[in-house]
Amino acid sequence: MSEISLTINGKQVKGERGDTILKVCERSDIYVPTLCHYGGVHEVGTCRMCVVEVQGGRALTTACTTPAEDGMIVKTESDAIQSLRRATLELLFSERNHYCMFCEASGDCELQALAYRHGMDSVRYPNLYPKMELDTSHPYLALDQNRCVLCRRCVRVCAELVGAHSLGMRERGIETLLAADGGEPLSASSCVSCGACVQVCPTGALFDRRSAYRGREKDCTTVKSSCPECALGCAVELVARSGQVLRVEGDVESPENGGLLCRRGRYESLNGHRERVLQPLVRKGGELASASWDEALAALRAGIEAAAAAGGAGAVAAVASARASNEALAALRGYFQQKLDSPNVGAIGAAASPDGYPAATLQDIRQADLIILAGEDAGANHQVVEFAVSQAVEQHGAALIVVGSAARRLQKQACVVVPAGSDEVARALATLTAAGSESLKRIACAERAVFVVGAPVTAVPQALAAAAQSARDGWPRVLALAPKGNSRGAAQAGLNGGASVAKGVKAAFIMAGDDTEMLDRFLPQRDEIGFLAVQASYRSPLVEMADVVLPAPVWTEKAGTMVNAQGREVSLRPAVAPPAGVRDEADVLAALSQ
Amino acid sequence: MPAYRSTVLLCAGGGCISCGCLPVREAMEAELKRRNLADEVRVVQTGCVGSCDLGPVLIVYPDEVFYQKVSPGDVPKLVDEHFLKGRVFERLLVKSAETDNLIATQREFAFFNKQVKIVLENCGVIDPENIEEYVARGGYLALGQVISERTPEWVIEELKKSGLRGRGGAGFPAGTKWDFVRKAPGERKYVVCNADEGDPGAFMDRSVLEGDPHRVLEAMAIAGFAASADQGYIYVRAEYPLAIRRTRRAIQQAREAGFLGRNLFESSFSFDIDIRVGAGAFVCGEETALLASIEGKRGIPRPRPPFPAVSGLWGKPTLINNVETYACIVPIITRGGDWYASIGTEKSKGTKVFALAGKIRNTGLVEVPMGTTLREIVYDIGGGVPNGRKFKAAQTGGPSGGCIPAEHLDIPMDYESLAKVGSIVGSGGLIIMDEDSCMVDVAKFFMEFCTDESCGKCPPCRVGTRQIYGLLDKITKGEARIEDLHLLEELCGMVKESSLCGLGQTAPNPVLSTLRYFRDEYLEHIVDRRCPAKVCPSLIRYSIDEAACTGCSLCARNCPENTIFKVEDQKKYRIDPARCVKCGVCFDVCRFGAVVKS
Amino acid sequence: MDTMRGDTIGADAPDVAAIAAAHRGSRAALIAILREVQAARGYLPEDALRAVARHTGRSLVDVYAVASFYHSFSLKPRGRHTVCACLGTACHVRGGQQVVEALSRELGVRAGETTPDGEFTLETANCLGACALGPVVVVDGRYFAKVNPGKVRRILSQARSGVAAPEAADGERALVTEAVCPECGRPLLDAARPIDGYPSLQVSAQCNGWRGRARISCVDGVLDGAPENAAALERVRLFCPHCSAGLNDLLRCGECGVPTVSVLAGDGALVQMCGCGEQRVRRAEVEGAGARREIAQLS
């Protein structure tokens, strides 16, 4: 990278070759208004807000698309520029219904902010305002064409970052409209419901249905946390108001998921209508009844310790969800392993990383020149990985090899597909290095290969690494997908991922937390287990069959750390306080050990 | 091969075909056969002769006798007179506009003899569907010569010497552009021919492709040689099916003859051409939009830089010129850049084809040296304004251009002079308007066109043109106030300055130029609520002159709103002004001149 | 939600598959593929767009975006007849806009729409390049030159009726498919010199000092070839080109009262033609040469 120097507004500033004028301005903290610009996607120069004057140029030019050149003399502000920007805004306001007071985005709207900033206090042209329908078909997001300024941010994000290609422009001229697929309602379209379009929309055209009209950003608190829905641990921002989490947003500052989230992370964890467990429950006379914390803890200790006394440490089991934080797992082990010496302590979803390869980040995937996907369906369970792979293939021309039935959408982009049933995937992976095969050729010439593997694949054959003759230092890399937020942390703590309670266990403690998937697994075993205690956030059939129930906070209410798929420690931070009567899991278990 | 005594050139340009020239050909061939003349007289179907309003047109060689408006029914008589009796068939000759004398030959016809044909030299002379005729006139010689004897540098040097500027609109020096592409780094490069002639009123590119397609193919191959590209694309608009068909056939013939394909003239140079057909979007004439369209995307322009010469088709350096520019290349190569530079003015070299249309006696394509005055074109070549009306303005450059008023009739038609009066050469549309044309209406027409053709990407063009149209509409309806005129001017300036591509940047030109020369007419609409040219429906009224009315009821029966009623006890009709929608049907159908506009 | 819903649903379209295969499923050939599909199907129905997306590897929204961007693609079924009015500059200055408005009024649809009965699709074009002939209207590929709003009804009725001549009863409107001079019996109809694609009647004409050949439309009796303002100057007198018998002094038009032209139609019926657009069949016992006297008796 060579440095260039420009004169902007009479000030000497530095930039790098390849920068646009806008980039140089950003580096030097020079404000240039933008509307269609969005970091990470290609520039289209549509909105004309960032027009600047370049000395010697024929006319005004857009800062976002014009490459900065050494010695350029640029003016970003002048009366003429200012009035052009104001005129552009005036036209935009006259085009569709931008009456702010009824708009969800009012106060957080970039168009509105630009209008204030440029002193656009009235619109002198007739309002064109064609009548447009609202698309509220989608469960999580809504599209109001009336507020759309056609900046195409959503279109570009959907195509370039997400790779879904669900959004586009239809018709032309003044009739241009945002459309999904062939003009279907969003719910009937190929939308993957990742919500990236909503997050980048500068106006109130695409908005989150749950948080709509529930407050502007300045009335809310925003807390950075990490998503526990899978082992990627995507960086999120929790937006909350009055003790309620309004929405989950991707943290754009994260170099990993960069603002992207999957449907589960962004929407599903908030949008369930499950009944919470709000206070401790103890079975009395065959019925579960409310109890105080002391009562419940005493009943728990009595049940567990009675079984241990009768059948030895082997008669006691503790099973956690691998969504639980390191702190909660430590407290669990503190009581059951260290104090009671039980051999039956596990964490469902715990998964260790395969040996012998450096861990690949999402960033690595995006920059890879070869990606090999094997095992688990990344599209279904790890959408954000799928987005990164799409981006690498479509935007940067990476080669893709798919082994097994993983990632249906990605199969279209793959240069080699090795079909295999789920029990054959591991074996099929080994065939990639078969002499003379297309895949071997690809692997041999790849400089930056990434293996993305998931269940049932647990190891990457060393032969693959050996085949990668052209690989750079530190490559190939492996991203091993895992199902739970703290799968890696649980494995590191030595907890195994077994899915059942060992034979002969007479008392079990299940730390489910807000993991709604794991409790049902124990339903068939309920009768074998004499005493059952459950620590859960939500009511469920197993909860109803337990002897002691301890309420647990959900992930947006708690603090703690997790270890993600790449072995990096990520943090959970509470955005809201848990309901009264709900205590942190780690604290509760720590109390037991004393 | 029989030695023909005579050749009949039958114009088969788009205009003549729509007037029915193909049945004329059939009749002619049948008649010649019947009279046993088939071995003596040859019928050749050529491209556009240029005089489109006279079609179907026949020119009989060697005497160059020019017959107009020939119908199949005329053919037996014509063959009888011309080929058997050896005399000119007078009924189908053209009459001189000034003297009323009959004009027998093409040479005597002012419409033709004032023109200098370089681009159109083969149009109307050769059979465009037969490569042999092109080759017989020296075709593909230049390509062979360039490949075997010259270097790319030499070609570009000649081009620079010629002073040729792009004929598509902006007038960028062609030699410089070719040089950019040649010097641009890149393995793969492309040559593109822009035949998306979208300017309403311009049809020279169509005529060249219809009448002399090999000329364009040869030039593109030369361009490929100069820019070291091996693939060319011709992007033709879908509205020109004949041009597409003939160009396709020409490409096929050139491939078979070895003028396109691998290792041309036994050199290492390979070049091939494909056709891409547009689908109805004016904006695709803009080069970056055109490239997007060739790539199979929406035809949406992108900001430049990077210019196509650096990053064009699929990100590769791409040379784009329009048909007329390519049509100049072969003569420049054969006769030299200096020769070409000797034609035209100091800064605008060579010739320019104008598509003369509108309120003018001789309509069609005219090719004149740059710098020919507007007056010469309108009066000497065009034969002046018909029906005794007065010249009011000439519109050049289509929706990107402006109007030239009568006071500038002596302006030389070249890039600089036209720019000085606020218009452009553009692609060469030249629409003549008389007093019956309302300038506000003309501006509104172009703005409606731009609104319709805006791609919708940037707000100044997408919304701006719509709002300008709205203001103009208000003016033509007599609902505007004087402030609206100021708003209009401000908005035009803004759209011009901040639009993304050429379409938006030039869209306000027709408004600005009519405001410059015909401001009074705007003011009349606004202040007096009156349209002096009697065009704007809201500002005129129709009535029936009872003295002239014969009571034939034709108007009443054709009135779509049934607003014309019979005056009681009289054989006269009247229009109910309150319900009249001013469609003008009664005016058109009245055979007695009884319906009057006021 | 199914992740690939956008391009997997839709009936299998073998025609589209064949077209895409001819272009090797190339992404860049999308426009050409869509054009061919439209030519085959008449328009671009949704299942065809889905099939195109599937066969070119592009997303449905991409295909849809392209199809809706270009004006020559139609996403809705089109009428049996396509009426396309040119709105180029040359046509505009000669009144093209009024022609479009008249068409739109007559058909009851706006440009770009199809009449509810599925008969007509009205389109406008931004210059067809036939500037010398403007205003131009193209109906099903046939060019009508120098159109004005007054001609619009005629053009549409021609398109509607096609070329077939109705077997008209007495008093009905008729299309003349055969005509002879009632005096000398020689043919008047000349297929080689059509007006708007239909054979015309060749007559000699005289008006206000002008003498020459004129043609009469066989569809509606409108006179062509005489000086444009002939009718306004003085009545045009028409004669048989063979025997110079006067043709227009026998009967008067029942509608407008001006003298009509009377000719014998193919089946022996007499057709009375008038410049106002009326032409009605008068069935009478008149036949061949010498019929002139009998016609005189009729009047």
C-alpha cells in the first residue's frame, strides 16, 4: 500500500492508493453526507448526497465512487454543493410519503437526519406519493415501499453479503420498486429471514415488526453481547427498553459476522411465546408448588445427596446444555464433580475442535480460495457460515467443494459435489484426495483452503493437509461447526456430549437454562430417574415432571463467557435484568457447593 | 453471367419497406421476365437511399433516373416506357420544389446533389445482403492492408490525424479513445459497436446497418486490430428487426469469406463479432448501461471513472463507438487521415449524417460536411418548410439537445457552433418545426420521454425529470404561475448538475434551450393562458364555422364524447365547448374546413 | 422458510429449457432468452421466469428485474392485436400525441395496457425510425403512415375485421372485394395499389382545375391521391378510368348527403361508397355492363 496525499477543503490529508475520496474523508474525519453508501458492499453512487468538487474535473463527482488520486484538490462543502444536496433531498421527499411523524424510523432515520442537517425545511414540488401497499406478510420484518428511497443497500447486502439474492429492483424510472423474487410477498419469497436488510435500511422502509414503534434508539439501551444459538458466537447488540429486549442486531464492528446474523440469532430467540419459570417449584404431595429459594435448594440438596448416600457417587448425574456459560459449567462441576465426585457430569452439545489444524475464522472463509464443506447442513443450522461461503464464491471467485448433502443452496455454487449419506460423510471426505480427481487438483493448487466441517464429521484427515501443496503458512484452516454457543468451552472443561443419563442413576440435575431443545430428550428416561431437578427458563413437559424446578435467566439477562468454535472467548452481557425471583445459574450452584 | 444493360436499384430501407417496396420488387421481376428482359435488366435491393418520404423509390442505372412513390400497379407501365420504349416514365418523377419542373435523375435532385457521402457512400448503391457487392467496391481491402502491412500505432495515428470525433453524442476524439484502450493493461479486450440508436428522430445508424453492414464489421475488425481485442459485439435495438437481420447475415458471410474468425489474412490476428439485441431501453445508449445490458443485466449506468476503456465489459478494457463512427473508419484508412481532415471545419472534421424530419418538404437522411449551415440543409437540401408555413426552429440532438431558432439559421452545423447556441450535434436527429409547433409542448414531449426512459437509479433524474414534466404540464394547461418558471429553471440546473449519467445530465437541455429562445412563448402560456401555436389542448378551443359546414355530420359521428350536436332546424352542427375534450378528431375528419381551432 | 423457494417452485417448462440450452444457459444471454421465450409464449408468465432463472443460474429476482426493466418485455398476456403508435419527435411534431390519445380513448386503455376483451394491446414506441412517414401507427406489423386522430377508428376497425369481406345483407356496411364500373363493366379494383394494405379503387378525378388519378379505399370509401384540401375547395368529380363515365352523380349518401360513388361489388350487389366513411350495400337487380341506367332509376 502506498500512501497518497490530497488537499481536502484546504487541508492536507493522507490516504492510501485504492481509496475512494469518501474513504480518505472518513480516515481524516471529514464529514461527507451519504445515503446509499454502506461499508462492505460495492458502491453504486446512486443517492448523489456525497457529491464533491474535484478541481479540474468536468463536473461534480460522487466521493463514494471516485478514486482518490495523489495531489487531488477536493472541496466537500460549498454553497453550490450544499444547495444541490438540499435539492436532491427535496426531490426524494417529494417522491414518496416521507411524513416523518407517522414513520417507525422517525428519529433514527438517515434521510430525516440529512434533511435537518441540510436545512431542508420545505418541499416546493408537488408530492407525487403514489399509493403503495405495505408488505406485512413476513413474521419478523415489514416492508413499506412508501418510505423507500431506492438506495439499494438492502439489495446489495442481500446479494453480496448474504448471498440470498432475494431482493432486487423491478420496473424502472419513477416506477422503480423494491421487490422480492418475482414480486411475491416477503413471506412467500426466498427470503432467508436473516434481517440484514432491515439493519441496513436508512429509512423506515424495512423495519423490525417486534420493535416497531417501541422507541427510538436514544430511548433504548444497547448492550454488546454474543449469540449463544450456535458455536459461532456472533457478536450482537441487544437493544432494550423498559426491561424488555426489543431486538437483536448484528454488531457491525465485529470483524467476524460484521453485522450479519441468522434467523435464529436475530429473531427466533426473542419471538417465541413460551411460558417462563418465574419462581422455584417443589413437588409436594404429587403436585408442583411454589417454593422459596431456600426451600427449593434444600429439597434439591436432599434429593441428590440422598441418592448419593444410597447408591454412591455413580447414582448421581448432572447434565448441562452446552449453551451454559463457562461460569455456570464451572459451578456445576464444583458441586457435582468436586464435591460429590460424580462421574456422570456432561454437557449436551459439547464438541471438541479437530486436531492438527489452525482454526478458521469467518474472515478466513471470505478470503479463502478453496472451501470444502463436509457434514452438517450449514444452510440450515449455521446460516452465517453459509453467507460467508457464498460471499467467497460469488464475490471473490473461491472454489467450493461440498461433501455430503450439506448446504443445499451452496451446492449450486460448488465446483465439486461428492454425494454421501450422513453416515458416509467422513469416508467420502477421505476420497477427496483420490489420485487424479478434480478435488485433488483444486486442493493441490489452493493457497488458502478452509475446511468447514460439522456433525457427523469430527476430524479432518491429515491427508488433506498433505495434499495442499501450495498452501501458505498457517493454512489450510478448519472451522468445526458445533451446535451450541459454548460447545467448545464445555468440551474444554472436560464435559462429554452424551445425550442420555447413565444407567443406574437415581438422581439427576439438568441445567437446561434457556435451551429449549434439550429437555425433551430426557422424557423417555424420566421414570428410570428417581429424583429429577431441572434448572430451566421455560416451562416444558419435563419441567412438569420434575421434583424440583429452579428458574433460570435467558441469555439476554445474564453475564458470562463462552468459548466459540474458533476457540475464542466471547462474552455474554445482560441487556435487561431477569424477572424478580430468577437467579443466575452459576450463583445458585455455587451456593450448593458451600 | 449475363451482361446487364441496366440496373434497377430498389430502395429496401426501413421506410420504403413500410411503404410497400417489396411487392414492387416482385412486380418488377415478374414484369421483366414477362417481357424477356430478365437477362438485360437487373434488380438490386439496396439499403436506404435517404429520401424516405418518397418511397418506394427506384433508381435506374446507368442514367440514374429517379422514380418515386412507385406502386406495383405502376410497374408494367414503367417497364414498358423505360425499358422497351426507352423513355423516362414522367408520372413517377419528382417535381422540383421551386420550379415545378420534373427532375429526371438523382444528380439533378437538390436533395442529393448537395450532399457529400462518406458514411452513406454505399447505402442505396449496393445490395447489403450480398458481400460480393461490398467487396467489389473495395470492401475488406483496408482490413487486409492494415493487418498485413500496418501496426496498431499506425492506425491510431491515422485516426488522430483525421480528427474524427465520436458520432454518438459527446464528440470525444476517436483516435484518443482507441489509444486509451490499446494502452490499457489487460489480456482480454473488447470492441463494442453501439447501435442502440435511441434518439427519437435519428435513424442513420439503422440505415448504415441496413444498407452497408460490412462497412461496420470491417471497421470493428480494424478496431480490434488496433486495440488488440479479439471479440466484438454489436448492440442493436430491438426496434430495428431489418438491421438485425442484415447484420446477422453480413456477419455470417464475412465469417464464410474469412474476414472474421481466426487468423485473419493468415496473420495471428483473430477477431469475431456477435450481435446483442436490446429490449427497449433508451438509457442503454449510455455506454456503461449498454455494457450492463450486454452482460444480461438491467441497463443501468454506473458512475465513471472507471471508464470502459479501462474497465468495461466484464471488467475488461472495452472500446465503444457508435455505428456512424465506425462507418467513417474504412475511408480514413484507405484515403488517409489527412484527406478526411480536409473535410469539415477546423475542429469538427469530416461529414455528419442528419436525419431530417418534421415539417420539411424532403424528409430523410442527409450527409453533409461538418460546418454546412442549417439554412443549406433546411432550404437547399430539405426543400424548405411545406404548406407555406414559416420555419420556427430546428431541434438537434434529440432529448439531449436543444432548439435552434430562425435567427440562427446560418449557424454552421458543427460541435462547437451548436454548443455555443445551447444545442448539440448529438446523434444527428434534425427535426424541423414550423409555426404550428408549440415550444413548451416540444419541451414537455422530450421531458416525458426522459421520465419514461430514466432508469430510476439516481433521484435527480428519476424524480427530477418527473417534477420538471409536472411543471411543464402545468404550464401547458395554463395553470402555472410565474414562480413556477423560476422553480423550473432552478430544477433544470440541479438535474443537469447532479444526475449520474448523460441521460439525466442532458435531459433538461430541451427545456433550457427553449426557455432561452422562446421565453415569450412560455410567458404567453403562463400569463395570457394562451398557446400561440394552438397546440396545447387546454388552451385552445374548437368550434364549427357554420358558413362552411355542410351538415354532413361526419364530425358528430366521429366525436368520441358526443359533444357535437345538430343545430335545430338547420343542417349545421355545433360543438358543446363545456364537454369538448379537444381531441381534434372533428378537425381532422372535416372535409370542408369547417372546424376551426382558436 | 425454505431457503431456495425462489427458484425451485414452478412447473417444468421444456420450451424454456430448450431455449436456455440453445444459449448454453449463459447468464449474459438472459435478454435474448427472455425475448425468445416471449416470442414463444406471447408474454413472460411467472413460471417461465422461474424456469429461466433455474436454467441460467440466476436468481429469480434478477430475472424479474431484467424482464420488468426493458419495455419490450411483457409480464402480462397481450391482446390478439398489437397497436403500436410511434412517439418519436418527428411523429410528435406532426400530432403523434393526439393519435395516441385517440387510440387510448377508442380502446379504453392506456398505453401499455390490453383491452379487457383481450383484443388489443396498445403500445407506444420512442421512434420506430420511420420518421418520414409520421405519425406512424403499426398494427400487427402493418404500417399506417401519416395517421391523424380522425383515422384512428378506421384503423382499429380494419384490425378488428381482418381482411375477410363480410357477406353483407342489404343496408349493411361492406368491404368491397370486387368492383366494376357500372357503365363499362371493367374492373376498378386494383390489388397492386393498396391503401393501408387493402386493394383500392382506381378512378380518374377532377377538382378545382386539378386532374389526375385518385384511389378510393375499399374499406370505407375514403379518397386518396387528390390534393389534400380538395374536398374543402370543391366537390371532387370522379370518373371511370376506362370509359370516363362519371361515377359520383348518381346517389347521395344517406348519412351526410353528399354524392357517393356507386360500384358493383362482386356478388352483384351495388355498393354505395362515401367519403364520410359510410358504405352500404344496396341489393338490387343490377348486373354487369349497362347497369348504369338501372342505377339511375334507383336514385
